Amino acid sequence: MSDRWVSVEEIAEHLGVSKDTIYGWISKREMPAHKVGRLWKFKTGEVDDWVRNGKASDDYREAETSGHTSQREKHAGGGKADG
């Protein structure tokens, strides 16, 4: 089965969370998301791996804010990524 691109609504349903939670994870927790025009799209396999690695967890967020630089900041030079 191919890993098709899914919408915010579909990934929220897949994970059992709200769309607002998804948007928060994109901006604050580096959820793997890709901007296609004005829309965010996701590969369920990438998102599932991200969740399995604990990055959706509150514990992960606490560790990140305790002084570690995020991967997005390292990659983008500290600026906001513009998918």
C-alpha cells in the first residue's frame, strides 16, 4: 500500500487529536509536514515515526525547552521554516 499524502483533517483523525493540536505540533514540535500551496500535507509513515520517537509527547517538549536547540533552528539558521 502506498503512503499517500493526507490532509490536516485526515492526520488529525489518524492520530485521534484535533486540527488545532496538529497546527501546534507543526509550529512548536517540528511535526513532519509539507506545505503544498496553502495546504499542509503529511505522509502517515513520517508522522507515525515522529510519534514513535516520542516527539508528540509532553516529556519531549519539556526536554527540548530545557536548553536544547531544535533541529529546525539548526537547519534553518534559527529562522522560521517556510515549507
